Amino acid sequence: MPSPSPADDPLQSLQAASDLLRALASPVRVGIVRELAEGGKCVHELVAALGVSQPLVSQHLRVLRTSRIVTARRQARETQYSLTDDHVAHIVLDAIRHAQE
């Protein structure tokens, strides 16, 4: 018997939403998503935009990749990071706008 999808199980949907918000629960990760909402970027571009160290950006990208929020694609000697879909960008950008009100 197949396991129920999140749409079939309201509690599973709530857990998935909670997991997503937990993955975003860092100013650096919110900043990464904000930057990637504009398009794919390499680590050095995220470092420059956010003003934090390369190891810190890489650590947060790992969390976002594990949560399937961000995907990575190798291009020559660099890796390009992009959002898996635009839904997360809308959540983050709305949260930023709300915080600025």
C-alpha cells in the first residue's frame, strides 16, 4: 500500500511546511534565497552579496540543498546554485517585505 502524499495527510503537510520554515530559519539562508530569486549564482557571488565568509555560505548552501530548496549545477570550475522553484522565493521576499513594514 503506498504511503499517503502530503496532500492526503494534513499533518504530513504541516510537518513539511514546518521543515521548510526550519530550513529557512537563518538570516544567511534567507539572504541566499533572496539573492537566488534573481537567478543562479556561484558561491563567490553570494559571498560578495552577503558579506559573509565562503565557508559560512557553503555551510548554509548545504542545508538548503539537503532541504531541496536549492540545486547545484557544475559549470567548468564553478558550481552554479539556483532555487528549485519560485515558491520559496515568494515566501522569503514576502517575509522580508513584511519585516520592513
